[in-house]
Amino acid sequence: MKFSKIITATLLSVSIVSASDVMKESMKIMENGVKQVQLGFINNNEAIIRDGLVLIEKGNMMFSDEKTIKKYLPDNKEHTVNTALLASTRIGLDINIIEGNLDEKAYTKAADGYSDMLNACSSCHGIIRSW
């Protein structure tokens, strides 16, 4: 009986650590992507912007699953899973908006999409982290 409890506790611990690792890696990748996109806009370099968007999309996909999000959220914030899911969806849509506007050489509109993406990130972080 004790052995089964130890195994269960170990599996739960690994599951929580894995969710946290996924979250940390996802946020790190998105942070690097956001920095790269910003650098691209500052330097008028479309290729750098697109490279950054690839990173943001990769990081966003890693942390856009409801089960992963629920595992990471603190107990008192489990009800905010929809906030994170909506932010993830919004980030994905903003990537498409930015890419489409880059294709059309509509750089100001692409920058507006980037601003909305940052607002999605900040809004989610503010709610989840109680800023």
C-alpha cells in the first residue's frame, strides 16, 4: 500500500514539474521571439521579424493546451485557464495578422498586430500573476 502511494506521489510530482518545465520553456521561447520581432521593427528588417514570429508561434503552441495550463496554474488561479487559452488564441491570430501585413508591405498595420500581441501577453500575465 505504501509503495503505491509513493509511486502515485512521484508521478504527480513529475507531472507538475513537466508542466512547469513546458511553461518555462514556452515563455522563454516567446520572450526571445518578442525581442527578435521588436528588433526587426526597430531595424526595418522583415526577415528578423519573421524569424521572431516563428519562435513566438513555437512557444505559443507549447503552452496552448488546456491540460498543460491547468497543471501549471496555482490552486487559487485554476479558474483563469480560459484567460490563458484566450491569450494564446489571440497571439496566434496576431501572428497571422503580422505576417499578412508584412506580405502586403503594410508595416504600420503589422506593428499594430505586434502591439496587440504584447497586450494579450501583458493582460494574461496581469490576471494570472495578480498585478
